[in-house]
Amino acid sequence: MKGYGDKPMRRIGIYEIAKLAGVSIGTVDRALHGRKGISEKTRQRVLTIAKNTDYRPNLAARALSATKPVARIGVCIPREIHFFYDQIRQGIWAEARTHEHLGVDFICRPVDRQGTGEAERLQELLASDIQGLILTPGDPQKLTPVIDEAEKRGIRVICVATDAPDSNRSSVVCVNPELNGRIAGELMGRFVTPGSRVAIVTGMLQTEDHVQKVHGFSETFPRVCKGGKVTEVLEGHDDEDETFVKCSRLLKRTKGLAGVYVSTANCLPVCRAVTVLGMVRKIKVITTDLFQEMVPYFEKETIVASVCQRPYMQGRRAVRLLVEHIFSGQPFPRNYFLNPGIVLSSNLRLFREIRHTDAATTGRIP
């Protein structure tokens, strides 16, 4: 095989393509398989790199999947919001590579969005001879019987990013969502003046992670901001168009609104609404998580702070807990809470989510 300049070149995989293209593994997967969610310019850049490097699917992985693996782990993670879930997937695959020599096989059955089609995907995974399962339960009430069935059959279940607390799942890996909301509430209380009115934009109040963040923020904010009040909780269902429309209406009808807390990674439509309506610096926006597309909004002071949930590390830790249990019998912690990061404009480039993207773009190693 020839590389650039007709020099022999090692055949590479999607991880290396992602680094060369300066995009996520999920974006490479979308480009190679013709799926939506990326621009045509990005798709062509990825395809050109794949062609020039003679990319082919990993034959060793195919050979492994052709025989019975030592252990098989199922993964059910949403595709959207891809800014957040792509980072979880990157963590899962990074940790998976470190255990390839053990013969660990991964079966992925993604859903388009959290809370849609989850039960069906989980049933498919339960029929695939898996020993472990990683999922993000968007509708915990509906999924609890499926999770309990899996555990009864000896399939150990780890929830990531959000929980199904009434189920018999083995563990959850996340940032404590109530703490996340409390941190955001305290930050907001420091940024706005006494007596301020603020609103919350969340995903779905049926999702444990979302409702706990709302609770933590709603309880903390009025204690820090004397006379402060949460006037409305808006459900955007992690849909960009729906959230933009609802947030625009909220900003127009609520005079004197001082701040908005976005409890999911779906902050871009909120930032766009604030910008379009000319409310930058008039409304303090506190967000959740961190990805490259947020940087301009930090620089323009549209976003004043964010609470990062470290999704990459969530993915890695979930895989590690399962592998250590399957091969070494290590017990599961009931809850594995990661320490959140408080992101400000002055320190945002210290976070992996930004350093990794910068390094991929410039060729530096993060």
C-alpha cells in the first residue's frame, strides 16, 4: 500500500482517520456509512482521507467476531445529541481497544434519540448472548422491567449519563445530576442580581438525569440569589429545532428574564435564540458539558459558564467496570460518580473536550 508521496503507509482505522480529519469517531462513522448529521464538506474530507490511506475495516476484529468471543458487551447509546454521545462512544471504544487481547466483543444497537425505541434495541441485545450491557435509559419506567430481566439472566447492566434508579441495574456511571444542578444554581445565583427571574431548558422530565438537575437547580438558585425565582421549566426533548422555537418564544414573552440554565448538551439552539433576539450579555446562559461548537459562544460571552460531565471518561469507566467484573470478579459500586468540571472562558481550553479537538486539527498530541 502506498501513502502520501508513494511511501509505504500502515493501514489505519477509523480512530486514526478521526484524528487526521479533526473530527469525532462518530462523525467518521456517519461519513463512511452515508448517514445524516454532518456537513457535505466534512463527509468529503473524511472520505478523501479514507481513500488516500487505503482504509479497510479491521480484519482482526472481523476474525474475532467470526469466532465465539470470550465476552460480549452490548451498547445502546443515542446518536443525538451527537455532541455529547459521540464523546461517550469515543470513551467506550478507547477503553475497548485496551481489552482487545482478552477477546471482548462489542455489539452496538444505537437509538436515534434518548427515549425512542430503547426497549426494542435492548431486547435485540438480550438475544445476542451478551454478558454486559451499557445504556442510557431515557425512559426509565419503561426500561426497568427489561433491565431487571437482563440482571435476572446474569447480564450485568451499567447505566451511563442517566439512571434507572428503581431497576436492579448493577451500577450507574455519571456526574451526580442533582449536584450538577446545584452547581449550576449556585453559579447562576452569583452571576445575576438579587430578585432575578431565570428559566430552565431541559430535555425530558421523564428522564432521571434531567429531572434531578432541574430539582437541584430549582432548590439552590433561590437560596443563593435572594428573592430569585425559577419562572419556567421548558422541555426541548433534545431537539434543536423544537428547542430554538420554544426558547425564542420564552425570551419574547418573559420580560426581564435574567438567566437561562440549559441542563443538557442541547445548548446551541438556546445560544442562537439569545443571539438572534439581541440579548447577548443581557441574559446569563449557563450550560452543560463542553464541545468545540460552544467556544465562539464563550468568546462572545453568550455562555458565562458550563458544568462539564466528562462524557468521554463516563464511557471508559463503564467498559472498565464491566471488564474487571467479567474477568476478575470485581464488585460493582452502586453509583460511580465523576467529579464535574466548571468551565469558564478562561479555562475552557484546559478541558480534554477542547484540547483533543485542537490537537486533532493542528496535529499536536493532547
